[in-house]
Amino acid sequence: MSKEIFNKYIKLYQEKIIKSPNYAVGKEFGKHDTPNIILDLMKKTNSKTLLDYGCGQGKQYTEWKIHEKHNLPLPRLYDPAVPSYSVIPTESFDGIISTDVFEHIPEEVIPMTLEYIFSHVKRFVYVKLATNLAQHKLPNGENAHCTVKGYDWWKEKINEFRCDNILVYLHESQTDDGRAGIKRGLI
């Protein structure tokens, strides 16, 4: 069932990107000190390889080169809604980062996503997510943030799947009242 739901939402996000070319371009990657936090996690864990899980259209790397400005390596890019990045990697990575992604994943698909991440990471996971509704709607009229949960819910859900030897940094990028980055840190 979760695969059917996954496929339904992938089609909706693909349609959204076609209709709104400035949607899912990777703007969140450069906000709220995200690159510096990732660089710090890489240094703490002596990491070399990264996967950006849910990279969107990847403009944060291909056009804006935010990673270069912060001395970060170019991650492997994966986003199931973007054809050029839609092949899910089979190899493992030192770190897996995901910015502004989890709230776009249907709740029924979150376990499948976390299982993938924690079975393909060696050292750290960085998750930055919003805990409020999005300004954007999907083509079927649903809010683009289909899983709107609080920081503590996400912390608990991630901890269900994490491995003891993996550092996990959870970063709330926006709260219900619009304040940015209220809760964040290692969990």
C-alpha cells in the first residue's frame, strides 16, 4: 500500500514541478546555517561522501553551488520526482542529508523512507523539516506538506529506525507560528 501512495505523490510532485518551474529548486539548503551544520557533522564524523535525499531540482548544487561556497563535497543527488535524479542509490554514504523533504512524504511512506536512509548511512543523518502547512498546493488541491507533525513526533519516529552508532541532527526550519529554526540539534 505504501508503494502505491508513494507513486501517487511522486506523480503529483512531478506535475507540480512542470507547472511551477521554481518549485523544489533547493532554496532551503542554504538557509538557517544548514551548510555549516552539515560541514560540522562531516568533520565530527570524518565523513567524505554524502547523499542528498530529496534534492529537488538540484539547483542548490548545479546553479548556485552552495556546497562549494561552504567547502562541502558535491553530494550524490536523489529525488524520485525529478527524472534526472530519480534512480535511488544502492551504495552507502557517510552522511545523508534531507532538507525540506520529510513533510512532503505521506505519513504511510515515512517508515519506508527511514528504513532506506538508515540502511544506507554509515555516520550521520541531517534532517531539516517544516512543521507547518506549506504555501503551495499540489495539483489535486492538497497542501504540499502532507505530513505536518511537531518536532517531538519526528524525533520519536526517526529514533524508531536509527542505529546507535549514527549521529542524527534534526532541524525544525519553520514552526506553526512562522518562527524559523526554533528546535534543532543532535537527537
